[in-house]
Amino acid sequence: MLTVGKTIVAIGTLLAGAALAFNQAHAQDIPGVAKDEIRIGSFGSLTGPTYLYGKLTMNGVEAVFAKVNEQGGVNGRKLVLVREDDRCDPATAIAAVKKLVFEEKVFAIIGGGCSNATLGARPEIIKDQIPFVVFASVADGITEPVAKEIYSTMTTSSIESRSQVQYAVDKGAKKIAVVSQHDAWGQSRYEPLMAELKKRNITPVVDLEMTVDDNDATVQALKIASSGADAIIMVLYAKPGAVLIRALNKLGQNPVLIAQTAIADPVAFTKEVAIPDATDKFVTPSAVRYTPTDPEVKEWVERVKKMFPNDELSIFNLMGIGSAQVLVAALKAAGPDLTRDKLLAALAHIKVDTDTYAGTIVCNDPVSHQCNQTPAWIKAAGDKAEVVGVTKLN
Amino acid sequence: MMMFAYLLASGITTGALYALVALGITVVYKATKSVNFAHGDLFMIGGFIAYTFHVMWGLPYVVSLLLAVGAGFAIGAAAERIAFRRLREQGLVSILLATIGLSFILKGTARAVWGGKGDFIPFPPLANPRPISFGGILLVPQQLIVLAGALAVMAIFAAFFKFTKLGRMMQATADNAKAAKLVGIPVNRVYVYTFAIGTAIACSAAVLMAPITLLYPDIGFVLFIKSFAGAVLGGLTSIPGAVVGGLLIGLIEAMSGGYISTNVQDVSSYIVIMFVLVFMPQGLFGGAVLRRV
């Protein structure tokens, strides 16, 4: 015959066992969530010339996951990153998302390197209803119109364009010139740029075009010189950008040069221009506040270096770190009883400061899922890049 | 007036490079009656080879130029021997497709060998990049080096064509391959030299151009199209025509950008191709179009 005490212990044990069994069954119901791990997928370029947008950013994500796991994981679950190569190609990106969702059965995705590939994958992500945090792609079309599954921690192209105008105004520019590529990449930035200028009643003194294959920009430099522009907003890749600056230098022009993240590394760009002092007034936006040489991110940089000794260190590592910290914060906020809806609810109004982003990441569902509205401005200072300011958009 | 002078200088410098590439296209076309669509990519490979010698191995620029030209000569000869000779009997379409295939192979090779160093690779300038004044016009010494180099290569090539036995054999073969064979000219060997020399010229253009631009695996195609426009404008079969056509394309680009709009600068060469093909298919220096009856 059982005593009262033994009865209580038996009932308690039964209840605990039932709760554990329920929890396990629940975890098994949610794709990518097990008792002791959460599988997170990532897609982006792992190979080819655009590997830095994908592979290096993922390295940053993995560094955060490793640190979180060392500290016990998220609500007791270790984070596992599953990588897929989209080769910067939309069709491959769609296949990568399908593989992550249906074969790898990941819980959520953090990724997106090349914008065109991520744009291609957007319908599949929405169809599969999988939470997705964008870490590097900048095209506005990825997050607009707002989709409940997709949030971006990267400064998007329209944010960059608006920031370029703000930077020029902040620097006291009176005559602003625009030099842009009119391909698909350039047009997605040119249009919001011109809209922002119009909104502020600013008419560019010259509005010029270059192509990525131009080897001489004497024409553009002559027109800029005769316009008396004191700031140039560049919507250009590094190659035409370097060609333009060489031509400006030839004509003795030295305006403020405001680029976009297509020229992400001002130190490398200065070497490409290869003319001393020609890039003294050159700045480019960055989603992150630091560069890998800054002491503030030393711990992270050493961790990445240790984990991926064969990969170069890059600003993209820092972007991955910031983005992963946002995801981890949302996963923690979603609680131990994790579901995709809870993660999305946590992302919807998240407000988090990271170790690398220039400003607070604030998602404002359903108005905007472009959560990083604060680009930093960086320029070359010898062999280092330094942050020269931060633009906070309203 | 000052603007015109700048545009003239810019157009001539760019045009000289188009002329060099157009020269290679024309040489091969004259001999094979086929357009070598890999010519721009052979140019690109020449630039990367020079980069390897000059930047990675630290050899002097002139030595790198000569080695790149030599390598281009060997690549052109190998391409003819391996890919094109077997296809010559199968018609022009086969050769055309082979040149497109070679173009992709060269791009892939460049990505595999020189990729991963950044999107665009800088080639150090040969002279002080500070501009110098010529009668009030500011020019960078690099521009003058490019122009002088291009003119020198053209002069060497013209002399080779006119004064050497091989040059004359190439001309004879280009004019009438069957007749050349009948009089004992080793036509197969002449074809090898034709591709080799065409590629060597492309490589010399690449080494001259590299310091004023940045290298990347896709640099060849657009340059090829613009130079092809120059070759078509010159008549496609005329060596002087290729030079004049290339220079004109450079000038048209500069002047249209300067006096019309930068929006039309890039497309002006395509407009020229269309115009010439429709209204003047024999080009400026090409012979009358003959029809076999």
C-alpha cells in the first residue's frame, strides 16, 4: 500500500515525464527544432567572385553561433548552421531555399548575399512561410512589400541612396552631381536617390551616366568640372568609380565623393585608384560601425580567424555577426517553447543593439521590415578603414 | 575649344586601343573569313598574364609586356592548331562556335587562376599619375605612354606585313588561300601564324591598357564589341581600315558623350555597327561586295 508521500512523488514523476514527453513531441513537430538543437539554414554565394557576400558573412554568423553554444545555447538548445551555395543566381537560390526547408528541415534562415538571387528566392520563402533574416542583400524588393516572414538587418539600397543625400547635405554641399550606372543594379539605387533629391528640392548640377566597362571618364570629369560640383554622389561599381576618380584627378577636381556599398572596402578602392590623395574625400556607407582592424571587434575577429584560418577577414564577417546577434536575440525572446510564429512575433518589434552595427536594429512590423536605418560612413586611412560618421535616417 | 581638345585627346587614346584590338580581329578575319569571338577574351588573358609577371612576380613592365605578347603568340598558335584547324573544313559556323567556346574557356580559366583577389584587380601605373600640361590641356603621362605604345605596335605590325616574307605570305593567303597553296605557300603554317599574331596584338593592347583601367575576367567582351565596330567601320578586311575605324569609334564615343549626352556614349559604337551594316556594308576601306555568279 502506498503512503501519501510516495503517491505524491509518483504523481509528480508521472507529470514530469508527461511534460517532457509533450515537450519532445512538440519539438519534433517544429521543423529544425530538437530538444537540444535548432537548425538554422543559410544561403548565399559560397564560390565564385561574389563569395564574400555569402561565405564571409556566414563565417560571421557561425562565429556568433559558436559563442552562443559555448554559453549553453538558446534556451538550452545549440545552434547549428546549414549552408547552401546559391552561386549568386536566382534559380539556384530558389533550389537552395527548397533544400533547406524540405531536406534539411531548418527552423529559420539567415542569409542572402547577392540581391538578385535573394529577390529570386523571396516568393519561395513566403510560400514556405519560413522566417528569414537578410544579412547582406540590399535590394528593397526583398523586403518591400512587407512580407511577414522576411526581415532585413542590412541597410537597403534606398536607405543607402537617402543616406548619400543626407551625407552631402551634412557636409554643406551646395552643388551636387550624380554619376550613376543605369543597369538593373544602378537603377534600383538611382530612382530612390533622385526621389530623395526631389523631396528636398535639390536639383543635381549634372546627372551623368557611366557603365561598368568604361575605361575613360574624361567626358564625365569635364562636365563635373564645368558644373562646379562640390559633391558627387556615385552610384557606381568599383571599376567605373576608380576610372571616374582618376579622370577627376587629371582635371584637378577634388569634390566630396559619396559612394554606395558596391564599393564596400575604401582601402582596397584607394589601391585601385592608385593615385595618392585622390580618395581623401571619398566615403562609402557601411552597415557596420567597425572594420576588422578595429580593437572594438578584436574578440570577434580572432574568433573568426581561428574558426576559418583560410578565409580573409572582411567587413562582411562583421555584418554576419550583427545579423546573427539579432536572430539570436529574437530566438531567445521567442522562448523555450519555440515556434516559427513566435520567432516572427519576436522579430516584428525587436529592438536590439549588436556588437557591430552602427545603430540600433529596430523592426517595425507591419510598416517596414528594413530594420537597419543607420549606415556608418567609412574612409581609407592608410591601410585601415576608419569610421567618419553615422547617418541616422528618420 | 578646351573641351573639344580634351575630348579629342581622350578619344584618340581610347581609340588607339580599339584600333589595336580591331587590328587583331581583322588579321584573323582576312585569313579565315571568320570573326574570332574569343578575341576580347584573349585580350583579357594577355592582361592577366602581364599582371602575373609584373605585379605578382615583380618583373619590369617592358619585360612583362614582351612575355605577355610571347604568351599570347603561343596561345593563339595553340588555339589554331588544337581547335580551329580541324574545323576549317566544316564551315564557318563551326569555327564561329569554336571561338565562342574558347571565349567561355578563357573566362573560366581567368576566374579560376586569378579570381578571389577582389572584383577588380589594379595594375600599377607606369608613370607618375599626376597630370602634366600640354598647351593648357592636362594629360596624364600614362595616356601618352598608351598612345605611343599603340602607335609603335601598329608601326611594327605594318612593317612586318610589308617587309617580311611571312607577312607577304599572310597577305597572299588572305587574298586567295587556294592560289597561295598552288604557288607553294604553307597555308596551314600561315594560319597558325595568323592566329598567333592576332592574339599577340591583342595581348600587347591589354598590357598597354591595364595601367589605365582595372582587370577583371569579363573585361574582354565589351572591348571586343567596340573594337569589332571599329573593324566593321574600317571594312573588316582592311588593315588600315581597322586602325582608322578603331580611332573613329574612340572619337565618336568621346564626342557623343561630350556634346550629346553621357547616356549615348556607350551605345554610340553599337549605333555605328548598325549604321555601317545597313548603309555601308563594305565599310570605309573594304572592297566592293562581290557576288559570285
